[in-house]
Amino acid sequence: VQLVESRGGLVQPGKSLKLSCSASGFTFSSFGMHWIRQVPGKGLDWVAYISSSSDTVYADAVKGRFTISRDNAKNTLYLQLNSLKSEDTAIYYCARGGLDYWGQGVMVTVSS
Amino acid sequence: DVVLTPTPPSLSATIGQSVSISCRSSQSLLHNNGNTYLNWLLQRPGQPPQLLIYLVSRLESGVPNRFSGSGSGTDFTLKISGVEAEDLGVYYCVQSTHAPYTFGAGTKLELK
């Protein structure tokens, strides 16, 4: 099982960014997936979940600004981040539904 | 939202010592389906988190059996029976019974 996040980086406040997580080694379409973030040196902060049938759940802090989605044909999970704020600066991890496999994380920095 | 409160926030242990970490939930984590979705994770420095225990007491594959979990309802405990050097890091409880899912603040385990 491997999860590889990509497309982090520096973005200005109010702008958008789309993260992706490429999955391999398991039947991606059969599993729910999470996005979880962590400010460096701080605790874990759950962001969003998408079920195998594409039902979604969001943390209150990101509801209405972030969108989790998946493309089962490409074995890829996405997180669209809109209206970014400085407090969204964090390492973003994707994780399989049972939190049994995690990616290495990608840094998103929101700053002018 | 469910609040998970770990105790203690940090602890020091010697190699071979047994330690316990508590996680108290602001509401029962017993799901309508009869399962209790309380997991324990370990994050070593510079690494993504690793799943140790799921469904309160089930040991994740490949995790040493010196780790054990117990509890029900709102009170849960992770025990390490004989700390080893590789066990150092931050331990998190996480619940996925109630959306939005939530992590505890973490307990940092250091060597004495």
C-alpha cells in the first residue's frame, strides 16, 4: 500500500490550491479516505472524509471552503482548498479509511 | 463536536517500564451499530502517524503485542507493557463514531 501526496506549496491568502493523493497497492474504490492536517510541531487535525460511495464529511473549520473528491479510475484522492487562510498552513496527509495507511504529507503554506 | 482529552499530556519512562495513557471522550463513542470507533496512533518524530490499535482493543497487524487497548463508552486506555526506545513519540487517540471525527491533543512519551 502506498499513498503519495502532491501539489503543496506557497499560496496567498484568499487563493486556491488542489492537493492530490495517488494510491496504489490496494483496491482504492473499496475504501473511504481521509485528509488530515498538522501544523508543524502541533497535534493532528482531521479535515475531511469521503466514503467509497463518495459521501463526504468535513470539519467545521473547512466546511464550505474545502472539497474532498475522488477519481477511482485514476486511484486518486483530491482536496480542493478555496478561500485559504493563514491558519490553513499545515502539513496535509491523506490516509486510508481505517487510518491504517498514511502518506508522507505535503506542506501547504498560506502567506502573502 | 466530540472532544477527546488525553492524560497525561506528557510522560517520561525508562526502558522496560510499563505505562498507560488515558483518553476521555466528551460523549459515548458507542456507535448505533454496536462498534466503538476509538483508535490509537503513534507519531514518531518526522514521521506520519502509525496505527497501533483500532476498535478500542484490536491490535493492528505488525504492531508489537506490548501495546494493548481497553475501555468503553467514554473512557479508554492505551498500555505499553515494557517501553522500548522505538516507542518514543506522540500518542494520539482518535474517534470516528461521530462526525466530524476528532483527535485528542496527544501524549508525548519521552525517555527518562
